[in-house]
Amino acid sequence: MQPIDAAGLAQFVDQHPGKVVLIDFWATWCPPCVQMFPHTVELSNRWADRGLVVAAVSLDDPADESVVRRFLAEKGAYFPNFISRFGQAANRQRPSTSPAAASHFSASTTGRENS
């Protein structure tokens, strides 16, 4: 798992021209993220051989990397996984009453962004 920022993420997407790229933004402290993550793994397992590129960006604090790695191993997330360098400020400000970071980003085969 490598750290990534917005420029690095754009570069990752650009490395897959002609493919649909799905990026899952998630965090271990986000119940909806944790609940949805197995679906991301399932999508990767089902469609990778047809050209779907899946990657995940954890919004957890980099100090919690061991927790993130354990979660990824338990879920069988063998696609590229990154830890965010552009989400650290948001992590410190997350609301305690409704923590949610779940978000997906995809780019079409033409490179157009979809959210």
C-alpha cells in the first residue's frame, strides 16, 4: 500500500487508457464504507478479466496503516490499494455522529470522469 495524492491518482487512472477504472474511497472508521467494500472486491473479482480496473484509496490516518492492511487482507482486496495523502485534513474533521466517507469514482474508456 502506497501513499497517494490527487496528482498520483490522476496518473494511476491515466495508466489505464481504454479501460473503465473504479476507485473506491473508503475508511475503516466509516460503517457504510466497510459495508460496501466487499462489493468492490466482488466487482474486481468478477470483471477484472474483462478490463475493469479497481483500486481503493483509504482515507484512514496513515498512522493506522496496519489496521487498513489487516482489513484489506481479510476482505481479499488484491487490487491496487493506496492510503490518502489528500484526505488527512478531512479525517481529522469527520463528524462523530455520522461518519461516512463512502464514495466511488470511475473513468470511462474514453477517460471521462464519472462519479
